[in-house]
Amino acid sequence: MSNPKLEDDLRILLVEDHPFQLRATQYLLESYGFTQLTTSGSAQDALQQMLTAVQPFDILLCDQCLPDLPDSIWSSSPVIAG
């Protein structure tokens, strides 16, 4: 019996508004074996994806300088706070 790899189980939401950076980071994560990767090009889209996800994301990787990201939205969001 084989044990599943951690990379197969983690659901990752990657948020990056710059297309090149998004593709490069996605490629890097996939090359390390992360298969459950969802991408978003904006903070608003990412919030919508988190709110409507059937299963919650395990990891949020986010560009800290998104143009549509209001101050403190991640720390005050009920999605993040649980």
C-alpha cells in the first residue's frame, strides 16, 4: 500500500495579476508535483473562488500588490478567518 504524497492532497489558490508571473509560478508548482492548483488574476476573482469553492483551499499564495486588493481585506475576510 502506497502513501499519497502531500502534493497530491493540497488545494492551492494562486493569485497573481501579472500574466508572466502567474504562468511561471504555476509552472514551478506543477513541476514540484502540486496537481490541485487553481489560478486567479485578481483579488476579487480569488475571493469569489474561495466563497464558492466546494472544498476549501489549503494554501493561498497571493501577490501582495494586487491593484484591486483593498487594505486589510485578507485579514478581515471571514473566508480567511474561518
